[in-house]
Amino acid sequence: MVLYALISGILIGLFYGFAALGLSLAFGVLRVVNIAHGDVIVLGSYLAYELSTQAHLNPLIAIPVAIPVAVVIGLAFYRLIAPSLGRSKDPEMLSLILFFGVSQVIEALATIGFTVNQDTLLTGPVGNGSVQILGQTFPNYEPVAAAVAVPGALLVMLYLYRSRLGLATRALMSSRADALLAGIDVGRTSALSFGIALALAASAGVLSIYVNGGVNPSQGADLTTTAFAVVVIGGLGNPGGALAGGLVFGLAEQFAQSYEPNWAGLVPYALLLAVMLAKPEGLFGRRARYA
Amino acid sequence: MSEPAPIASSAASPAQAQAPAPGPGAAAAPGADATPLLELRGIAAGYGSMQVLWDIDLSVAAGECVVILGANGAGKSTLLRVALGLVPAMQGSVWLRGEDVSQLRTDRRVARGIGFMTEVGVFPELSVRENLLLGAYRLGAKQARANLERTYAAFPLTAQFRSRPAGSLSGGQRKLVGVAKVLMGDPSLVVMDEPSSGLSPVAVHEVVEVLRGVEQSDVSLLIAEQNTAFLGLAQRAIVIEGGHRRFEGTVDALRDDAALKRAYFGIE
């Protein structure tokens, strides 16, 4: 049972980390908590559902479809909200209200389009078979979710740590004013980061329909809560920390699921509180600014 | 935290490193062009409804060093932030080489050849190498890589600690990395906000010596300070008190002003 919980925790944890990566990126760059993040994941799930049930395509094809669409929407949406946030005396509060509104709009539109019922895909991403890992049997969507999450996260890390634009993004995460003073086009970099954040959320949605056993319009709030917990455990504004936070969250959840299923929903959040009390900046968060 | 390393090698001073590779906006010799490099005209500024600067004029000629002297809260940093577009002016205008840039974004003013060093000076979470590359961000990747080698030679400290997070260095080392970072961008004007902040007298002396080398390479300097050690670099100084310009003139004239002498040099 230990081995099963360990492997499952890692596989699901990688998915959680990937699902939270966009939230972390958006917070790190824009200093806003996108509470519509979970609703974008839901939209990704519905795209996978539609491609599978209407077009009879493999749902994973939704990922390359969702990425450019999400990036374009992210770029446009950032340009729309940036002037208001820039003028606001309290941009954090304004962004919270704004994204709450976006979340409600997405949920309402999803309800109109898909009804309140749970929609599930009867066939897995690579058939309905199971997979044996170290003698343990897992539904095939778990390793598939991890197999998509790992290269996806690696690509984001390569972008952040090996590209010129990624360096500008990390400078922006460190200090907006100093990024401006380095000659970085902060508006364009922020807009691109927000687009990438939405693309990550929509891609995670394609996997979420399997990991969460389906999709419904009101699922967004729970998904945002999970992603937020993962990001806080790992360290707010640190994309690498989000991945580590996902593993911690996934392992806690799967071990609880294996040994005390009734506690499975509680343990990861109790862990969140413990991390906050012991290390408020998160396990891999940035320490206080240097004077 | 390690001991401060030597700041600039004796073999390759920052001045020597700067001189052969002037940037697009490299400064002309003093007097070659009467148009000031930077000119602030009648600046009034503040935060919200709180005004902190009233009718400040200031100019920096090509190749010149000007020090803005003032106590904490006098408005020095605000004036620099207005010059760079980080704080909007309530009144007045900002001119670069005769061009009114008052409505230009900060990154576009930087692109015209201004390098700004804040009190912190570096991105603490990023490595020294990454900080240097960001200093030359406006020049493009190829030029940034070329300037990196030049900077490693001029500032051995930056080569020695290239992979370390800049925030893990001592205060003096961070300032020197900050200076090297700003020079990476081949600026024609370097603007510095309190470069002595948080430094020991020895580290202040080292920073002043490095800036002396920068000055000799015809890069203009505008330094906001309350430490008079930087006056040795300057041709002119302005003194701001309570948001108003109290004095403007040569450093010798400043030293001859009895009231200012008492206030800033502690001499009766």
C-alpha cells in the first residue's frame, strides 16, 4: 500500500504541480491571484470533452488546440484590464473582484452550454486499460497525466531559465520598477506571461477531466482552491516551487486516501496550514527582500 | 557571507573597459554640444495629493558629473524617479538631448541611453551573470554577451561570483555589481540613487573610486546622495531641502556657503 500511495502520489502530484503552474506564474509576474484559474481549467476539460464526443478525436489533441487560443485570449485580456489595474489605488483588491467576476461569467456560460450535470469521458486518453508500475496497477490516465505534465513543466522552466524573454519575466517577478529600469517592455512581458498562464491552465484541464473523474461548470472553485494550496505550499510566485508543492500535495492526498480515506480531503489542507505556520513563504518561496 | 573581494582589477579599470566600446548614445566631450544630455525644467511632483517637489530645474551636460545633495526625505529620489518616468511630474518637463521625453515610458527613456542604479542596485534573486545580462537587455543578446566579457575583465568580482545570487553578496559587492550592471548597457548617462546607502566608509571609498573611472570614460553621472564623499567626483552640485532647490552651482561654491558647510560638512 505504501508503494501504491507513493507512486500514485507522485503521478497525481505532478499533475497538481502542472495545474498550479499558471497560477504561480500569473501571481509572480502580475501580483494578482487569478481566482478564475480553476474555471479556465474547466474550459480546457470541456474542450477535450467536445473534441472527443463531437469530433471523435483523442482528447489530448485539445492541448495543442487550447494553447494558442489561451495565449491570444490572455494577451487580449491583459491589455483590457492592465489600464484599470494601473490606475487603481488598490490593484490587488480590484483584480480579486475582477477575476471573481470572470469566474462567475465562465461558470454561467458553461452551465448554459453544458448544463449543471457532470460530463465524463468513457474512454481514457490511451484506451481503458490499466498500467503496471513496480507491481502496482494504476488507471492509465495517471501516468498519461504525469507524462504530459513533466515535459509541459520542463518547457516552462526552459522558457524561464534559458531564454532572454524568460530572464525578463523573472526580472519582472523580482521587481517591476527595476525591470522597467532595465529597459524591459513590462506590458508586453506581463501580457505574454498571462497568456502562458492561461495556456497552462487550459492544458491542465485536458488532463483534469480524467484525474477528477469528469467536468462540471461549478468545478472551477474547487480547482482554484487546490491550485492555490499547491502554490502556497511550494512558495507564492515561484514556478519551480509550484511543481514541488504539487508533489507534496499529491503525496499527502494519496497517502491519506490509502490509509484514511475519510481524511483524504482534509490532510493536504492541514499540511497547508502547517507549512504556513512553520514557513510562511512556502517550502520553496522567496525569503524577505534584501535591504 | 564571504569577505569583500577586490572591486576592479588594476589591470583593467572600468574606465578602460568603457572607453573602447561606446554605446549608441555615447557622450560627446564636454562643451562639444551645448544641448544638455538631461534637463529637468520646473519639476513639481509628489505622491497622490502629497507634493514633495516644487519647481526644480536641473541639467547634466555630456561628460559631466552632478551630485544632488539633500537629507533623507528632501525629495532627491523622487526627482530621479521623475527623470526616469517612474513618478509622473505634476508640472514641468523632462528633456533628453533636446527631446521632450515627459510622456515617454521608462523603458523607452532607458533605451535612449540612461542607466539607473537604484538603492538596492540588483535583482537579488537572480545570479550576478543574469543581472549583468539584464543591464544590457536593451542592446540585444549578441551585444549583451560581448559586453559581459568586457565587464568580467573590468570587474573581477562579477566573474568570481557570476553564478551566485546577487542578493547573497555583501552590501559593497552588491553596489559594485549594480555599477557593473548599469555600465553593461553602454549608457551615456548613469543615474544613481544613494550609492552609499548601507555601506561602510571603506566600501563607499571603493565605490567612489570605481565611479571616478566611469567618469573618466566620458559617461555622465547624476548622483543623489547625502554623503559628501561623492562631491569629489562632481563638477556641479544642487542641494534640495524640503522639496525646494536650496543651492545650485559648482562644488567649490557649495563648500564656500557657510550654512551648507555647517549642514553637510559639519564645519563651523
